[in-house]
Amino acid sequence: MPPVAETVLDEVEAEGGEDAGSGPRTGAPVRRGARAAGAAALLTAVLFCLATALSRSHPFGPVTRNVVDLGQQYLPYHAYWRSFLRGETHGDAFLNWNSGFGTNFLGDIGTYLSSPVDLLVVFFPADRIELALYVVTAVKITAAAAAAALLLLRLRPGPWPVAAALGTAYALSGWTFNFGSTVPMWLDGLAAFPLLCLVGEWARTGRRPVLGPLVVALAWIANFYTAYMATLGAAVVLAVRLLTAEETATARRRLTGALRAARSVLLGVGLAAPLVAVVFLGTKTADPTPEVTFAPAAWTDVLARFLPATASTASPALFIGTPALLLALTLPFNRAVAPRVRAALTAAVVLVTLSLQWEPTHLLWHAGASPNGVPYRQAFVLCGLLLIAAWFSVAGGVPRPAALLAGGALLGGLAWAARESVDIDRWTFPASGAAALLALIAALLALAAARREPPGAVGGNHRDSTGTAPEDPTGTALEAPTGGDRENSTTAARQDSTGTAPEAPTGDRRGLAAAARQDSARTALKAPARLLPLLAVLLLVAAQAGEAAVTGKRIEEQQRAEVAWSPRTGPWHEAAAREVARADAWPRHRTDPGEVPGGNDVLLVGGQGADYYSSLTSETTSRTLVSLGFGAYAKGRHPVTLDNPVTDALFSIGTRLRSEPAEPVRQDAPPRATVTATTTPVPPLVTVRPSARPAGPSGDSAFARQERLLGASVYELPAPRRTGRALVAHCPAGSEVWFWAPEYRGTATLAGQRPVRFDGKPPAVSAAMGALGTVPASGEVRIALGPEGRARLPREPVGCLVRARLDAAVDRLTATGATRVRTTGHTVTAALPPGSTGVAVLAVPRISGWSCAAGDADLRPARAYEGLVAVPLDGRADTVHCSFRPPGLRLGGAVGAAVLLALAATGVLHRRRSRG
């Protein structure tokens, strides 16, 4: 197989565009690109659905897909997004009134919901939100496959079916099955990587100066986190192309191409600034998670993750399919590829692989902070680089046997080195072996097809003067032909006007007979030569498809068995949603849906409560609620509801739902429960305290903090005596015993009552305070502890609530509180009794972005009262007004507007230069 030219010329795109010039155009590249993208998308969609069906997961089976944050975050957010788009929510794009007693919704949009694909949820009914999210996930994955196939053909012409197969391999990599399919917003980065590589190609060749920044902006708006990683990966690909492509053969051209790419990125990120700035500043005020020290995975585990059916959150998911991996491993040995291209691509793959394991580059990939949870979120970039390497090795024809043997030896060594890894599954080596066998047969068929070409005939691994193989008319050959079929037309040329060939001399007749025999032989050889490449492609696709389906099936099954999961939405959620809709009285008071299976309950079923799970959960929200006795998961970023009458009064929760499960929650059935609603009198959303300094008992217990915020003493706080595994104290008869120990894990049982479970596990979980029962007539409180491990108790773990005191406090706050409360999407206006003095308190955590004013005064940043929004009163104002604006919106909007003007100027200048 003769080597290709030193570089591959840029493909001429037929569609024209901003820089379309004069001259003839061919539609062949467009047709090839459309075929490859369409085939990749279709094959990917079928295989993704097949993997889901094989694992018996919803929507093709009864078992839940809602593992880890898919059920606790992304499903509820998409349910709320659907309601928001249909105008069914109390809040707007700035503020979410439902969650966390009032949260920054624009930040959550930019984190979870800003992809254009997420808009599809609006077309699904409310009780089919799981199906809607599955469709969103599938569309994002198929879009990544189509984009990857287009990129491969843009980097180097070749057979479009192979490009489609490799595009599918990228979209259905181990990263997609292990991480992307359960964290749907990361999938936007999967699609962004090939698109940003295309932007790099346009910049390198001086084309599409307006469309490039728009693509960058779309990627960063869809999900800036993985778009950042994709941008770094695209920079690596651009560096390879600048060093190896003919159009940038000089240092000046390389520098010019790099500067154009930098301009595209800066303009694109600037266009996305209104959203990115809000998210960025939201992360700065979010509840901080414990610092994580990166610990690289063992190399045996890293190597194992190149193989099928492996799953782990502690090592990078690098599976791309055994055939694709084999082709990538042949690149260093494939002498048909230019040495400079081989060296640059091989070096890029090796260096990026090493960067996964080195802490400084690990921090670079993750924007300077090692993440909690999955430490290899950037692995999809390496999967893309491997598939680009595979494409360069196969686009011009099947690698020579020597290259295949060398690549196979590397693959065998990799599998042997990984054999002891804990990530190896029982399906790993059977699936890999079967795929390798099919790939070997495909390679032999393609090589046989090349050898069956008759001398002088079309086909084989020939190249034109540019070093690029022309297109195969069928699009299936693994080796591209050099030209059209040459047919002997001597007889037709010699025909006269009557259509009858004149009689030829004897010598000519012998020549014609010999030519006819040669044509017959060539035709007989050409038919199987055409069939063999087709069979080779089909076997390649079958090998990739089978491995991908098995990998997807096994990863889903392993995740359900090993990580936390949530049940499917079902009758329980529907019953809760009906009760919330019936009882909703916002803004007169809040309606808390209580606990339903999953997380972010209020986003799923409606209402207004404490439950809120987001990467942007404000530190103010988390600390305020936990200090008042609320529980929290995810290291504070997931505060949950608290069924406590004092906090219900503090946050104006007038209606509370309680659920009684009909059966234990299962993976393979929707949950069912009986849901009841209870309404009690509570103060309004805006109340008045007589002094800016909270009055009440000192101390840092949740009981003392509740009393200070309430402005009344409602608990008896005994000093319990600890005897062995029991607490003994005395309280007023008939009062309610509450136990508060945020770090305690185990049970607490009041004498004569049922055990109550507490799940404290610092720093990940803070246990909520819980009711243990009623104090008996004797007044003795005896609590039996059943700790799991060491019992960690605060100084005041027991509080006895006296209801009569609470009722009096509620009546007083109601009498002095707002007489009318009106809310819009992100504002609150309350009418107060005339002459109100002290401080008006809005029952909303004082997160960044709140501004308030009393009467006709100008809005100013809100004050805080024990963590809640507060407005000073001087007795002259009878109204207060508060408004929320997400921090960073004004700055981001200004940057976005300036960049939009710069982009418009760039487009005008480019058109003038093109016309000149």
C-alpha cells in the first residue's frame, strides 16, 4: 500500500456559506456527509434503545433508570422545566419559588436546562416526564454521533459508512453509558467536542468567521462545564492539524490559524456570558463541598476501561469498541499515513491519556477544582481523539497486515495487563473477543477485495496527486478507487447512423474479440470485489453494534446494583400532585408536599418547600436550614423537608402533605401511597419583628435558633442525663419530644413509642430533627439510643415543644404581619399594618440577588435576619417591596451585547474582503 501524501488537503464543501466564492461546486461531499450523519444518528438511536431494552429499563422495561442524580436532580428539573415553559409555575426565569423556599432559577437553567434539546419536554404530558427525559437523552447522543461522523469526513475524505460507524462508536462510548446517559447535561459536551473541532477547522482555513463563534456560544450555553473540556480537547485537535495540514505549512499560517480560533472562542464565550456569568457567580456563593485531593486510578483499571462492559466512577470510561480501538492502535504503524500525521496524532493521544492521571492537568481539565464524585469527567475527549486516530488510519484503506498485527499485539497486551482489574466484568472478554473476531474477518475481506482487483482496473489503494483517495461511488469500499470504470466503447463508436456497426477487417475483429474477453474477465472479478468491501463494512458495524449494546446493558445493570437509585414516577407522585394543586394557596401560605420518592420533590409534584438539590444551592440556604434542624444530603447541597410545626410557622407552610406507602419502594414498579393534606393556621409570608436584633434564648442548638427567629420561647430544653445508651430528662406532661443530632446515625426510641431512624453521616449527610412522641403524665423522658458506631450528640439534643406557646406566637406574628401579600415571578409586595416598626422579615433565605425597600424608597441590597430576607421599618411605610435579580446578569448582559456588536463587525468586514 503506497503511502499517502505528506498532508491531506482541506475538503471543499459544496454548501458554500459566508465565504462561498465563485467557481464550480460538487455535491458529493455534502451527500457523503449527510449519509454519514444520518446513518450514525440512526444506528446510535437504535443501539441506545436496544441497550435499554436488554437491561429491562424504562421505557422498554419495568425497571427504573433513575440512578443517583438522574432521579434526584435531572428528572425533577425537567419536570419543572416543562411546567415553566407551559406557564404553570409561580416563578419565572429569575426565581424558583418552589424549591429551597426561593432559589436562583437562572443559575439552575444554565446548569441543567439550557440545551436547546431540553425544550422537547414541552411536547410530553406531565405523567410522561421520564419518557421525555429519555428522548432528550437519546437525541443528544444521536446528535453527538452525527456531529462526529461529519467531523471525520471533514478532517479527511473516506468511506462514509466507516465514518458513520466510528461516529456511533464515539456517541456510544463507555463514557456515555457510564456517565453521560445518567447526567444528561454532560451530553451537550459530548456533542460539542466534534462541533468545536469543526470550528477549529474553519478557523484554520479562514472560513466561517461568524458561524464559528455562534457554534461556540451554543456549546457554552448548552452546558458550559463540559463545553470547557470540549474546548480544551478541540484545541489539541487544532494543534495537530496546524502542525500537519498543508494549508498551515508555514509558521505564519499556523499562528494566523491559532489566532482566528482564539477569536472564535472568545467571541463565542462572550455571547454566552449572560448565562455563564450567572452560573459562575452562583458557584462562588454555593455551599462549599469538602476539598477533594485527586488520587489517580491504578493503571490496570485505566487499561480495563478501554474494554467493554466495564463500569466505575473511580476510573476513566474509555471504551469505544474493540474494532475502533484496534484501528486507533494501528495508526503508529500504518505507513500509508504520513509520518508527521502519525507522530502528531499518536503524541496527542498519549499525552491526553497521561493528563488524566497527573494532578496539575487533572485540575486544568476541571477548571481548577477537583470535583466531588466522578474524577474523570473529561474522558469523552480522549474517546474522540482515539476515534480520530482510527479514522486517519482507515480512511485511505485497510491498514497493511503488519500494521494490523502490531495494533492487535498492543490490544492483546492491553487486555492482558487489565485482566486483574476489579472493573473487569464477566461479559468483558467474551464481548471483546467476539468483536475482535468479526473485525479480523472484516479486515481480511477488505484486503481480499483489494487483491482481487485486476491489473489496471479501478480500485486498490491508489491516490491522486493530492494524496487523497477519490470517492467510491457506492460509499462502502474500504479502499477508494482512483476513477470511474473504464468500459470499452469501440463497437459503439464504430456504429453508423443506422445503429449498425460496419464490418471490420479481420485484424480488427480479432482485437475486438480480445477486448471483449478482457471486459468479461474484468466484470467477473469486479462483482465479488464490490461485494467483499460491503461485507467488510457490515461486519465492522455488527462488531461495534454488538459490543455497544452489551456494554450499555451491563453498565445499566451494574449501576442499579451498586449505586443509589430512585423509583419511577407513578401513582404516588400523581396523588401528591393532585393534592398540591387542590390545596395550593400561594402566596397566602406555602404548601409543602412532604416526602415523595426521589429528590427535589417540589419540582416533581408542585408546592413550595425546603427540598432543593442543585450544584448551586446557596451556602446561605443550606446553613440557615440545617441550623434550624432541617436535614441535608450531598454535603449540604440537598436540604430536605422538615415536618415540624415551628419551622412550618417560620416559613408560612400552611398546608402539609403526608404520605403512607402502600408497599416498599421497588426498582421494577412505580410507587404507590395514600396522600393526605393537613392545613393549620400560620403567619403570613411577611411578618414583622419589633427589633432588628433577634430576641430569645442564647445557644447554637436548632431549638434555640428556631425560638430566636420566632421571637418566642416554645420549647423546654432539659439537660438530659446520659446513662449507657439512654438519655433521661424531664419535660412538661403532654409536650412533644423532639430529638436533634445532625451527626447521629442510628435509632432513637422514646419509652413506649416506635423507634425513629436518623441518618447522619458527616460531612455528606446531616440528619433532620425528628419527633419521638408525647411526654407521659410522669414528665419523665427516657430515650433509648441505638447508634451505628460512635454516638455523636450535640449539647442540647432534646427539646420538648409546648403547643400552647407556639399557638400564641403564631397568633402574635399573624396579627402584626402583612395584611396582604402579592408575588410575581421574582418580586414580593406586602401591605403592613400602619405604623409598623422594627424589621419586616420575608420567609425566604437571604441569598445573593435580593433587593428590598420600604414604602417608596429605592431598592437596596436586602438585610438578613437570622438568615432570612429583612427590611428595616421606621413606622412611616405601610408596604415593603423586594425583588430578585440573579447575580452576574447585568455584567454578563453587558459583555454579551458588546461581543454581539463585535461579531456583527467581524461579519461585515469578512464579506467586504470576500467581495474585494
